[in-house]
Amino acid sequence: MKSMRVLVVTNTYPPSLNGVAISTYRTVVELRKQGHTVTVVMPKNTRRKNGHADDFELLSLPNPVQPDYPIPLNLSQSIVQRIQKKKYDIVHFHQPILVDRLARTIAKKQQIPLVFTYHTRYEDYVQKYFSFLPEQLLSKAVQNTVEHNIKRCDALIATTKTYQKWLKKIYQQPIYYVSTAGLQQSMKVNRSKNQLKKACRIPLRKTILLSVSRQAPEKNLELILKTLALLPKQYYLIMVGDGIAAKSLKKLRDQLDLKKRVLFTGAIPQEKLGQYYSLADFFIYSSMTDTIGINILEAMSAGLPVFAVKDPSVEEVVKHNINGMVIKPNEKLFAQTIQKFPQTRYQSFAKAAAQTAAQFLISATTHRLVKTYQAIIAKHHV
């Protein structure tokens, strides 16, 4: 397979811990491992210690609303010229604002294809942060911005088959399906649940529900707390993650009198997440704006059945009554489903979950991405 030179342009990259940052980083690492030359352009992050020699950091400002997404400043001609000195085969950008102009500029100057990954439902996402504006006006503005960028691309990448089908109805460009939720390895660790619970000071006899998520408004995490409030006291919830909604979630926990039944761990480094997935009994997922979250697949790789909000994209991996349960976004329905879970079939669910996760190893998802790049490049040069 001929090696390629890829320019990746993104608004978020580790040490940020959101799904796009993690999946983009994992893919870049795997592309380099497979022999391709990758240059990443990202906002500067003061917590980033060791960058790659081929990458570029853009001057940026802290984001007061979303710390995981530093705000890149207007690009100077000098940084564009520095990036432009390298020759690329394809430009791949990951957000429809702030970095889009740089991606278009490089693609146009070097006469190479420009591809965009459609990661999330941007209209829903923004509404959570600008709810003081008229919903119709805001959704239209976001839609126009996204469309403006998409129409200037040579191809689009949909992260789920559901998104691919939907995008094909709207846009004329070639639209490819490539999952971004690549797993580097199974998250199951070789220690018993009780050993892990003791190490983390978790009650031994409780049934553990686990949430691993950036704690932000669009993640709908209130649903999980309200569900727990309807469950018997044998259920205990661990909420791994941090974010701008953490304070309001803790306030809701206290209002629901759940202080003794919920553990907020804060942000946990990726290398330590395995112990939380492995000590839990079930994973619970509430977001209705994401595609297939890395967290779902990480949980499945540890053999956790998943309780998830019913959504076409989520249902591509969470198969109802096989490796998990998909439920309408209502706390009463969630609580009823959790309580009725067929414990005699737990091992069957766990095995099916692990088998599903194995299909999304990073080597496989990156191989599919490379094939997609090759198809886009070949079409561009016809």
C-alpha cells in the first residue's frame, strides 16, 4: 500500500479528553504506524507536553464555555506559509468553524482533495450553549455554516451508516462511512470486580452503573441521575469525567438525595479508565447528539451490557436484548428496563458486547479510512 501525506486540521486534540480529540489522535497514531506521513494542525494547549515534530500548534485562547476546545486565533500568513511548505496528498478537517478556512486554503493552493468528517449534530450541540437565542434562528445559522463548508469539500465522511444515509439525501458530494470510534485495546483489566471496588473504595455489594462522559449540557446526563433516583438503593452510580455541567450535576445529585449513591471521579487519564469499566456491572449512555461514542465501545470491550438512549446511530452497535438495551429518553423507562434486566443472561450479553467492540479496533477503522482517502484522491485526479 502506497504511503500518503495527510494534513489533519482540528479544533481539539489531546490533552483534551472529548471523543473527537481522542479518536483523531488514535487515528493519527495508527496512520503513522502504518507508514503514512501525517501533519496535524491544532490549537495550542498549555497542558500539552510533548508534541510530534511534524505537527503545528496555532496560537489560541482559552475557551470559557468549553475548555476542551481552545479557540485558535486568526491565522497569520506566516503560519499558513510554514504549513504550506510541506506537500500533502489530502486535507482532512474535523470541525466546520474556526479551522475550516485554513483547511480550504491549503487544499486549494496545493490542488488536492478536501474532506470533512461529520462528527455530530451541530444544530443540537450549539443550542445547548446558546439557549438564550431563538432556537429557529440559531439552528438556521449553524446549518448555513455547516452547509457553506460542506459544499466546498470534495467528499464527506460519515461516522455512522445512519449519518451516511441522511447526508446522501442532502449533499451531492461522495459520502463515505468510516467509524471514528477506534479502540486501541480492550478496556478489561485482569483483576476481580471486588478487588477493583476495594481499591476505588466502592461499596462491594452494590450493582454498579457507570457513566464515562465529558460532563456537558448536550450529554443529557441529568437523565442518568433521575434514573438512579427511581432505582432501589442496591444500585450505585459512578460518573467519570468533568466539564462545564459538573457543578449543576452535583447540585442535582444533592437535590435528589443521592449523595451516598453517586461517585463523581472527575477526569480520569485514559490509561486508568480500564479499572472503572472492569469494576462496573453496566454502562449507561444518555447522549442524543453524538454518533457512536468511544465510551460505548470501551464499555463493551470490558464486557459491559449497555443501557442507551434509543437513537439510530447508537443502535448500529447497541443491539437491543443482545448486547444491551435501547430505551426512549425517559427516566421511568430507563429505571424499569434496568430493574427488569435478565440476570440469567448477563454472561450472554457480556460476550456479545465484547464481540461487537472487537469489530472496531483502531487498526481496522484506520485501514478503512486509508481506503477512503485513496478513493477520494483517485477521483480527484480523474
